[in-house]
Amino acid sequence: MAPATLLRNKFGGPIMLRALLLAATATLALPAAADPVHDATQKALPELMTFYRDFHANPELSLHEVKSAAKLAAEARKAGFEVTGKVGGTGVVAVLRNGPGPVLMIRADMDGLPVIEDTGLPFASKVHATTEEGQETGVMHACGHDTHMASWIGTLRNLAAMKSQWKGTLVMIAQPAEERGMGARMMLEDGLYTRFPKPQFAIAFHDSASQLAGQIGVTPGYALAAVDSVDILVKGVGGHGAYPQTTKDPVVLAARIVGALQTLVSREVDPQQSAVVTVGSIHGGSKHNIIGSEVAMQLTVRSFTPEVRKLLLDGIARIAKGEAIAAGMPEDRMPVVKVKDESTPSTFNTQPLSGRLTQLFTSRFGKDRVAATPAVMGGEDFSRFWLADQTIQSTIFWVGGVPQAKWDAAKAGKAPLPSLHSAYWAPDAQAVVGTATEAMTAAALDILKR
């Protein structure tokens, strides 16, 4: 063995260099500081993925989320929450009181969509159901609500196990019928803020089909659009296709209406505002040589501000009637314009909560995984919980779900990304559930910190 090299300490005594090197090596080898939130989430992730696959394989349409609600209620009871079911239909409210402090509400939505799945996943949905309109359809979690429910379970388990780290009241709700814009309103009408502790803070997340898996996006202010569904019944005077002069053709009138509607956004809305008017469905006539008496049109209308929303809805009614008058329709054959009650108001993320969560997530996940994201024209009825009481601080954030390989292919121009509501939407669920559970848990501990 070579002789040890000696150094002198400040008192003149010898220090062996080898001992110093060993000590330094030992210091470098020490594990990083434990992160209880991350560690608990990662430990639970395999079981949460089992929940996810079960939810994915067994989706339920809006207002029929009976089995999903029962599973979520059972997990909340196991974690020690006071659980009430059938709130606003199939909604679940789980309350955990932990001394004096703020009241925080965390929401997940449960409903699937009438979409036939084409993802090729081994646990792909094979469920079929009948819609309220009598249509036979496949059912799929094409909007990622299965990841929302799995993360809800992970979050409530984490927070129940970490009661020593927070004070206050946690209200976790599982909401029905988000896809129809009804569930939040139904829960509120069923006493969500009177039968249960009213929140001072409300948070939720949504998986994203336009962000890389595991990334987080927060949008201060307006985040999602107001969504209105509009039906237009275009009336006419039917007859033989060979003698159009004896008729008032509703198909031609409907075509005029479709064309004129395009001017609402292009010529009546301020270009610096956002608005969409889409005619998604048009049906009329029965045979080649018959001019029918009616055409049914279905529109989706998107906006952010109440002023733009009113402009669009008033404009649709005005254009439909005006084109009918120009076509010479008699007064009793004017179009019937109906705004359905499945509308959702725009979603507004309040300050300072949205900024606070951005800072928290950036500190936890790093700048590369957190970004301010632009508002989108999709809709979300989470907004109703804030609109019911605007003293509440409210934020919904995004968690990216695009798998890395598909992200790289899309960036290279090799394949487009499927959107939410697509039969092909298959997120990297492990990244979504893991990130969302950790983010939700960390947000709750920050809001309810001792």
C-alpha cells in the first residue's frame, strides 16, 4: 500500500487525503432529499393505472355514470371521507374535515362519449349504448375522463395519508355530464354549496391532446370558451322537384343561411376577439325529385366574453329570419331558432390562484415542463362552480398526454395528432395520471398548508 498523503489542518495537525476523498465520495453518494408527494404518487401509480384501464374499458354516457360513481365513492370511503352519492344525478361528493382552515374543492368528471373506439389498445372499450336520441353507438373515453378519475383517486389517497401536513376541509367531487354541459349546474342545483362546505378554492385538470405527455399548462384569465348549441328549423313549402316555381325551397334557404352566417365572425366580431360559428349538421329532403318542407340545422357557437356571445346568438336569429324574408317565405314559415340549454359559459382562471399554481408547478417540475398556454375554443362546465360564487378562487390546468413517439412524428410532419373526442385518442396515461396526481396533491398541500 502506498503511504498516505498528509495535509495540515488549520491547527497544524495532519489530515489524510485518502480520508478526505472517501468522505467526499460518501457525501456525493447520499440520496437526494425525499419528496413525499412524488414518492407516494409513484408508489401508488401501478394501482392507479389498474383503475385507469378499468375506467377506460367501461365508459358510461352522460347521466348514466352509475358504475363509475360507485367505484369512486367506494375509494373515497376507504380513504376516510364522508361520501354522498346521487348529487345532481350520479354525482359524488366526498368530504374530509381536518380542523379549521380553508375549504378546497377538487373536481373530476366521469362521462364518456358516443364514439366507437379505434385506438387498438388491449383494453379498448367495447361498450355500446343507446343515446337519448335513440341512436345505437359505441362509447369511449375519448376526452380522457378516465385519467381524471384515476388521478382523483390518487389525490384523495395521498391527502388522506398526509393529514398531518394540512389543515382545513377537502371537498372532492366526481361530476356527471360534463360533455353535455349539464353536470356542474345539476350538482349546484342539488345543493352542492348549501348541503356541503362551500369552497374558497376550486381546482381541476384536463388532459391535453396538444401537449407532450407530462407537461403542465396554465392559462391565466379566459381559458376555455363559452359553448352554445343552436338548432335552426328552416321551413319551406314543399312540392315536385320539376316545378320549383310552385314551392319555397328550404334547402336553398338553408344554403343561404349557412353562407350568411360566415359573415358574423368575419365582419361583425372585432378581429381581436375570438369567435366560432360552425354548422355541424344539416338534414333535409327525402328524394331526388321532391322539394321538402323542412331542413334541420345544428350549430356550435364559441366565444369568450358575454358581449361576443350575445352578438353571435342575436346575429344567428337575425340572419335566419332575414334570409327567409329575402326568399319570400310567408310569416308562418319563418325559421325557428332554438338555443339549447346544454350550453356552457366560458371558463375563467382567477388570479392570484392561477399564478400561484404556475409558480408551484414550476418549482416542483421545472421550467421545461410548465408553460403558460393560450386559451382554446373548447368548452368546460367547470366554470359554473366559479360563476355560482365569484369570491371563489378557481383554476383548471392542462396535463399533456401526447406520447413521445407520436409527438416526435408530428413535429417531423410524419403524422398529425388526434384531437380530444377522436376515436384515435390514446394518451400516455401513466404520464398523465402520475403528473396530475402529484400536481393536484402538491396544490392542495400548498392551499391548505399549516
